[in-house]
Amino acid sequence: MKTYIQIKNKEFNALKILVDKTAKSNDTLEKKLQAAPISLKVTQRDLDKQFERVNCLNEVLDNLQQYRHKNSLEFHRIPENPNQSTHNTAIS
């Protein structure tokens, strides 16, 4: 009977150690979970800034493309010669 009690006592102690480790692990996970919304807000703010920057760069690109097209001209009724410079033809 004494041996049975000793075995059960060892099993109880082993289970208690396991429960303590699990409780510590749960505490760690709970702290990480509590920090997650803050981290998510920071990430969302950074993402919003990046989207704003992308939109700004797209606007700059659009403006540059419009400026480029502003100086492009197409001439009609001027015969094309493959060996002749279009620049010289337009000037003369």
C-alpha cells in the first residue's frame, strides 16, 4: 500500500510540473495575443503610408506621361522617306 501511494505521489508531482509548464506557456501566449492588436495597428498604419506613397508616385507618373505626350506631334501629308531624318523634314 505504501508503494502504491509513493507511485501515485510521483505521478501527481509529474502532473503538477506539467500543469505549471502549461500555465506558463499559456501566460506567454496571452501576452503575445494582447500585443497583437497594437502590432496590427502599427502594420496597418505603415501599409496606409505605403499606399499613399504609391498613389502619389502614380500621380507623378501620370503627369510625366501627359507632359511627354504634350510635345508629341503627328504630321500628315508629309511623305516619308526611310533614309531621311524626320527632324530635318519637319524643320524644312
